Amino acid sequence: MTQNEFLNIVMPFKDKVFRLAKRLLVSTEEAEDATQEVLMKLWRNKGKISEYKNVEAFSMTMTKNFCFDKLKSKQAQNLKIVHSNYEEKNTPLQKQVELNDSVSWVERIIQELPEQQRMIIQLRDIEEYDFDEISKMLSMNNTAVRVALSRARKTIRERLTNTHNYGIK
């Protein structure tokens, strides 16, 4: 397999690998390192890529496992929290502050979800994978994925409602 063939296969989902790594590791730098490591593993095993039924799903599983290993290692204490900023041009300052605040709240709530729910929210609502793909990546059945997603969304909804209605009677 040539370098160009490899790049044609992995480049379309490289950003998804990064976003999943960032969701799990929080730090942009750590997510970039994880993405690079996953792509390097794929490159080292480029001869086997044709054997994989779905290279993208395989890469997402590799990313998940790599990030879990990293979080379990001693390096986990060195991770720093970096919140992503939501920016939109031509938005009045007050509205932009409100949007940033809401995005920050959702981000914090997602980070506080159980690990499995956090992964499923990332894969379904952010990366837009279908339930079959998620269930394969996480080695879960479809029903369990749907239940976990429902619980995660409910928790986010309740926490946001409580946060924004706090002090209003």
C-alpha cells in the first residue's frame, strides 16, 4: 500500500479520531498525541488494512482503547483541562457570552457522565455514528447503547434545566 492510498483511507475520519480522543482525554495536546499514535499504528500495520471490514470503526476502537490505557497510566495525572470555545462571527457580545456559557455547561455535564455514556454521546450525537456501528465499537448490544444514550441525554437535559432555572421561582 502506498502512502497516498493510506492517506486516502484514513484522512476522511482523522478528525473523528481526534474528537473522540479529545472527549476522553480533554486536553487538546493529549488528543493530538493520541491521534498521531493511532495513525502511526495504522501505518505500521498498513498491510492488514484491507482485512478490516470497516477501517474507520476499527480506528475508533483503537482510539478508545489507547485513550483508556493513557487515562489508566501514571500520565493521567498530567492531563490538563482545556475547554473548547464556541465562536460565531457577527453575534452580539451578550449572545456570544450566553452561547459560550451554555456550551461550557454542556461540556462540563458530559465530562461528569459515566465513561460509557460519555463515549456513546460522543459517538452518536457528535460523530453521528449509527447504533450498529457504536455497538460494534463498544462491544455492546444495540439496546444497551440506546438505553445508555437515553440516560445520558436525560442527565444532560435535567442538569441544564436545573442550572438555568436555579434561583427562578
